[in-house]
Amino acid sequence: MSPFFLSQILAGLALCSDIVSFQLKKRAHILLCFIISCLLLSIHFICLDHWTAAGLALLASIRFLISFFTDKKRYALLCIAAVMAVTIYTWEGALSLLAGAAGITGTIAAFNSNDKRLRQIMFIATSLWIIHNTLAGSPGAVAVEFVFLSSNMVGYFRYYILPGRRTL
């Protein structure tokens, strides 16, 4: 099996984990699905030799693990510093810059206690990952992020746009 084909299988499994997470209610179960998804995506990017994305996906799984226990800003700053270190250490040019920007933006979102603001910031982070994954040549990873973005948009519409329209 070629590394590319294996990478797409792993992206498909990550997509399944994300889809399952959207159906769960308990935060701990949702975070567990996100951890699994990020670990699978890390291996996916290793198969494609995209080391910045691989390192940042692994770091995202650690970030979700930390968020099991705390949402304190000092941990957000620590995660942002780690994103910057991984990005610099694994520098591959523009792809690394996109991945680093997505990682920092996602970290800011993950440690934001306001759900509406979290979703808004995640629109940006997910869009950056879609651009990155397109340029990296991974249709599976594009699909994962597109489904994640779509789900976020549906949730945002349900919780923040639709209720306002009902009162009109």
C-alpha cells in the first residue's frame, strides 16, 4: 500500500471520529474523539512527509487532553509557544506558515470560554487548514476540515442566527 493511500485511509478514519463527536453530548467524549482524530491526522501527515502539519496535529491532540482539565490562559500561551516552536523546527515554507497560523488560531479558539466566539475563531482556523490541506495535496484531510467547518456553521446558525429570526 502506498503512503498516499494509507494517508487517505487515516484521514477517513479521522473524519469518522469527527462525525461521531458531533453526535455526542458529554464534553469528555467529544474531546476523546477530537484526540483520536488529531492523532490519526498526525500519522496521516507523516505519511505525506508534511512534518509541520504532523507535529501540529499531535500538538492539537495534547491541547485537547489539557483542555480536559483546564481552560486557563497560561496553558493557551504555552500551547501557542509550542505551535511556534514546532512550526519553526519543521519549517517547510508557505505550508508551514499556513499550518502554524491555523494551529495558533485553533489554540486561541480552544481556550476561549465563549461558545459563540470560539465558533467564530474556528471558522478562521478551519479555513486555514482547508487551504493548507489543498496545497498539501490531501483530499482526505480537506474532507475532514470541510465537514468540521460545515458542522460548525450549522451549529452557529442553530444557536446564534436562527433564534434571532424566530423573534422577528
